[in-house]
Amino acid sequence: MIIHKRIQCDFEKGSVEIQINFDVFNNNVKVSKIQIHSTFDSGLPALPTFEEYKSKSFLVAHYCNADKKIFERIVGNIYADTITEQIREMIIEISKSL
């Protein structure tokens, strides 16, 4: 089952809208897709992935260079931290409702 959620985070410089698809299978909740739109230059990628490592959460951006090599980098800014916290809360909320 796929659950679609939309949240908006308002910051001093503008707003960021996040649309998230959660994939629910056997009572496990995983983030399957994230789309980010902002009204200002937030430095956030449009299509990041959500990664968890050692109880920490990260938004990860994926880039291709001219040689078609794929690079990943952790998005490290205050907006990403707020968004990852919101996503973690949503995962907990969805898990409790199952």
C-alpha cells in the first residue's frame, strides 16, 4: 500500500512544500519518493532520497557528471534537518495507525 502525504514548512525566507510517498508492506513503513518545491533558493534537491543510518536521518541528493558517474551527497542545511524530522514523525504516525 502507498500512502501519499504533503506537508508545508514555513521559514523566514519562504515556504517549502514536500510531497512524500510512503510504501507500507508487512507493517513496515519506508519512504519511496520525495518531491520538494520551495518559494526561495533553499539549496534542497527536487528529488532527494531519505536515508537512515545509525538512528540518524538524512536527505541525500544524487547527481550525474559529464561522464555519467552518479554522485551522492548528504544535504546538510537547516531546511533538510527540519524536513527529515517531519518525515520521521510521519513514519511513526503511520506505523502507529497500522
